[in-house]
Amino acid sequence: GRRTGRFDMVRRQVINAADAAADSVADLECLTTAEVLVMAVEVTDKELSWNKVQAKLKNARVKQVSDVIFLAQRGMVDGDKGPLRSRVEAEFQRGQNVYITTIEDLTRAFLLHTATLTMTSTADHPYGINEAVRLDLSRRIS
């Protein structure tokens, strides 16, 4: 966060504690030096459900968090994928950026991005820059 200037510190809660009990939006909260909450990251080792997303987004909106990331170890509940996609797009239209991905996909994107930053030219990468850095945040849901 410091490198991008987006946030200056990260506050985390006890992983198995209920976020509401800890008065937090999510497991990880990214704040500015003025302690303005700019990003929330929710991590789950279960499939991500519609109900969990609904609850988190409601709380994030109340606390005016502009970016919410859901990292789901096991992806999304199959029957919830359609409604989740619609909700993510609706939130984007309201000015709230919501991203849902798996930890594996995020790690892959991070490693590719890091590798690309260390190269002197795009020709150094076997797939070229466009294929290497495919974090594709425009998809919002991986």
C-alpha cells in the first residue's frame, strides 16, 4: 500500500473472531495515516456465499469503504455465482469496487506481476506483457 500511496497500514483481526464483534468490516483493513479505511479484505477457507457477501457489503457501505476484496479458498457456492456477479456489477455502478477471487488466482497474478516488474523489456517474458500480467480486474470475479 505504501508503494502505491493507496494506504499506509493494515489492521487485522483475530482470524476466527467475528468481524462484527471486533467492530471491523473484514479480516484485513487497509487504512491511511489519518486512519481512513480505504480497503477491506475478507478471507474465507469455505466457499463464498451470497449471504456472506451481502452482509459484508452492507457494513462496508455504512463505513464508506470504496474497495472490498473477497479471497475465497474454495471459490463461490455454485448456485450463488449469477447473483454475485450481478451484485458486484451493481455495486460498481454505485461507486464501490468489489472483487471476488480465489487465493490461488490472486497469488498467480501477484507472482506474474512481480516477475514482469523485474524484467527490462516485455520481450524478456515468453508470453509478452499482455499475457503475463492478466490480473484482469475488469472481470471482478475469477
